[in-house]
Amino acid sequence: MAEQIFRVNMSDLSTKIETVPEEWKGLGGRGLTSTVIAAEVNPTCHPLGKHNKLVIAPGLLSGTPAANSGRLSCGAKSPLTGTIKEANAGGTSAQMLARHGVKALIIEGKPTDNGKWYSLHVHSGGVTVQEETEVIGMGNFAVVEVLNKRLGDKVGVITIGPAGEMRMTGANISIKDPDNHIRSNGRGGLGAVLGSKQIKFISVEPTSEKVAIADPEAFKTANRAFAKALVDNPISKALGQYGTNVLVNIINESGGLPTRNFTSGQFAGHEAISGETMHDTIVARGGKPKHNCHAGCVINCSQIYTDLKGQYKTSGFEYESIWALGADCCVDNLDHIAEADSLMDDLGLDSIETAVAFGVAMEAGVLPFGDGAGICRILREEVGKGTPLGRIIGSGAAAVGRAYGVTRVPVVKNQAIPAYDPRAIKGIGITYATSTQGADHTMGYTIATNILGVGGKVDPLSKEGQVELSRNLQIATAAIDSTGMCLFIAFAALDDATCLPSLIDLLNARFGINLTADDVTNLGMSILKTERAFNLAAGFTNKDDRLPEFFAEEPIAPHNVVWDISDEAIDSFWDF
Amino acid sequence: MQLTVKLFAYFRDNRFKQKVTDYPEGTTVEDIIRSLGIDLDEVGVTMINSRHCSLEQVPVDGDQLAIFPNIGGG
């Protein structure tokens, strides 16, 4: 299928198919969503108003047989941060959209009738807009179930839960995975943007179309080398066995596991919530320790976590969600954490933002630290029903901090800081401060080099080398996020000399072009600069690239360190 | 000297999670890993008292040594 731009205007419910502009042809995923938003969205617009646009784009390699290439990017101006935003996830839709020839789906405008809800159906001929009533108010799992019955099991589903319908700024967008569960474009409140367009879900017609590959033989050869580099990597193997939650124990050991709303770097209950315990629990209960979020993934970091009776409880049970509910909220019970994770998936809430919001709420005295049952109750009865307390928690950590007068609020640009304390792991503090999208570890994952010994070694407690480390990783990540690749290919890419060249060979064989490693780096730099320019035009300055002041003033155990990288050093991040 | 050795992920299989053991003075991190029958190639990260350490480093009495295979996530 030839690639085209599918455009939907919700103001008049019209749809169009457009030729891909020349300057967008070499872009996909995050590179494309950010470029479209920078070109078409007024940076000062209200994120939930008619002038914002939601852009959905498969990566450059999505829909091909390339290993691990099934990520789908969603982008908009974020209602949480006010910055440009991209979040990506697996699931089945990226590959299906690419096979329909969708380079990007751009959703703009806003219905004039506030009471009505709509759905979009994407097929090779375009997009159909329909009024929707049946699934309004439903959780994500029920939406998938109903749509499977209505449209067949193979249909692709991109959906928002009640949180997105209520336009909570912690709302995410979820994508059906191969097992009819969901994966989530988690961060930045993009679910609220889809909700503001009054779209409950986007369904994608199954298709037998294929993505055109310019040089199929070269593609096959490159894919073999690429997949081998991924499979042979020892970190990929550990991810398959323990999931990302293998990190609880090593981050705790390093003294960088934020605990009790960021007041300590180690959690006494770490063993109970660790990847090792999770693995043993899953095996003992007959769950699945290994599971993929999209066809073609060879790493399998997801899992099926079951309850005591062996029934499905949650999947894609990630380190960051477990850390936030576990160490940050002091809940040392994996079953409570799994229940809360499942509730957040169903409501359509970012499990980092919401869980960190609970940590702030605990500090405010809304519920006690360690109260896992209380978290589940509030999710069900307050957030799910849209009570005032539920809406505050569903709007994230900063909203809770403001509503309750808390000063220890771990956010940058209003987005919750995830599972690595920047005082004890300083490289990640640079990423939190300078990321174009608010605090987000995935934007430049310095943990690899600060803690895990991947891509070299940089002492996590030293100020030296952290800006350069974060810069190099943020540039590389922006490029990877454009390919449709899962970011976990980076572990192989950083340490296996065959990985990155084979990825570039894949891109060249797909499009019949001659990219070099420098071209890929330049792509990453240009994406970051495009995103930064949007933020500056929206009113952000270098003064927004700062961590909350408590990090500089409150030392954390066991290293008793504070955040001590200077503002000048932070600002030098942008010297490229 | 008495050391607390902590093992993680599959290094625990048929070994232990945490154990206090006597080692002769001058024992290196590498010696300890070998004594546990762990393949050095599989070692990703070692820490003494929550600080990264080299294989040549010599712990002192009362230290905690943590040994991890190659792992990652995020």
C-alpha cells in the first residue's frame, strides 16, 4: 500500500486522504508526530480545545517483518505538561495501520455537540466516523470484548477508558494486544486529548495487505542479523525471564529506589515486590513469565500475572508501576499492586503518574502509606466514578500536590518523576530536567550506563559526564522512537556492534535509501530541536528545565546525597 | 573477614539469596565469584555497600557484596 495521510476533522466529521508531503516522507513514529504537531498546532493552544491535534503514527519499520517493530506513536500538545508529547506502545494496531498505508492519522477539531461520542474505523479506503453509544462509560477491557464481538476478533482497537472520557490529565490511550489485553501509550494525558475530541475508540480493519519493501533480500538478511543481536543479548534473556521488574533489587541496592514519596533511596519491602519474587509467584500459580506485546517481538518482557486462583490479573506488569505502588507508596504486596495495575489499565490511567499521585496523597494524609487496599478502593470508587477526589488523583501528582498543599511533589513540567532517584543516579536527573516532555526515564535512559554497565560506565553519584550521557541517549532515543522499534533494542544496540548497523540496513532495504549512522544521529537531533522549539513557542524557558527544590535540600539514604548539578550544566544540554 | 554476599536473578538458583560467610583477608570480588561457581562472563554488575566495584576490589570485614548477572529494564 502506498503511504498516505489520513485526516479526520471532528468539527464537521469530515475525513480526507492526502498525499504525504515530501518533507514527511523520511519520518515515522515520534519523528512524524512531533513534526506534524510543530507544523500544524499553535503552541499556545489549549490542549483540550479544538486547535490541538492528536497524531497517531506507526514507525518507519512497523508492518514489516522486522523484529520488535510494532510500536505505535501517539502525539499531541500534552494537557498534563503543556509541552509537545509523544508516547508509544506495542499492541496490534501499529502493524495493521502501516499495512493499510497509514503514514499518520491526524485527528483535529472538536465536535460542536458536547453530548455525543464517536468512534473511528480505519480501513484501506480511509476512515469512517460513527456515533457511538454502546461502549461509552466502559472500561478498556469491556471495550475490547464488545468490539471483538461486534467487529471480529482480529480487529485492531485503540481506546480510552473512563479517565479519558472525563479528560483527566493522567489518562492514557490503550491498544489491544495479541491476547486481547491492552498496552498503553501511557504518559502525558493523551487519553484526555482523544476524550476532548469525543472519540471513545478507533478500530482498525484487519487486512492482508503488505508493506512494500524496496529490497526484500537485503531486508531479510538485515532482519536475520538484527534479530540475532537481540536474541543473543543477555539482557534480552533476563527481560524474558523476569520482566522489567528485575530492576527493583538492583536499583534498591544502588540506593536510588525512591521510597515513601521520595524520602529514602531504599525500600525495606523490596524483596516482596522484586522481579525474582514475581517470577516465582507467576510460575507457582501457573501464569506466564514470558509474553509479547506485539507479533514479532523476540524479547518477550511482558508476562501474565495471575491471582491465587490462577485467574488472569494483569499483564505488562512493569517495573515502574510496581516501584511506584510498591516502594513509593510502601505497599509490599504484589497482589494489591497487580489489582491496582489492572484497575488503572481498565480506567485508562498512566500507572506511573497515578501511582506517584497516590504517594503524594499519602504524604497529604488522604490514606496511609502502605494501604494497598485503600489505593484499589479509591481507584474503583473515586476515580472510576469521577468524584472530586478521584478527578484530582486522576489528574496526576502535581494536581494532588496543589490540592493538598504538599511541597514534596516529584514532578518536572507537571509530569511525575519515575522510578530512579536523581540524587543517587544523577544522569537520569539531567534527562528528567531537559526532556522535551516532562520527567520521563525513557527519553534518555542513563540507568543503562549509570547502573547497569551497558554502553560503558558513568558513576551514578558523580556530576561528571552526566550531561553528555543524557544528551547522547536522548538523541539516539528520538531516532529509535521513529523506527517503530521497541526501546529495549537499545541494550543490544549499545553493546553489540552488529545491532545498529543491521537496523540501518533494515531502514535502507525498506525504503531503497542509503542512510548512514550519522544520518540517524542527525534525525535524532533534529527531532529534539523541533520539540524544543515547540515548547519555547508555548512559553517554556530554561527555567522550566529544573528539578523540584526538595531534591537539592533533602539528602536521601543510604548515600545521603542531594541533587547538585548546576543550572548552567543543565542548560549546556542544548549545546548541539 | 566476615562478608554478607547477596545474589540476584538466576544467580540464586541452587545457591542462596543472602549469606554471611568468612573469607580470608585479601580475597577479591573475583575470588568470591569463582568460589560460588558463577561464570565470570555472566556477571553484569557488582556492588560493595551499594557502590559499584571492580572484580579486583578487596572487600573488608563487615562489607556487603551484591552480585548481579547482566540485567536491564526500564
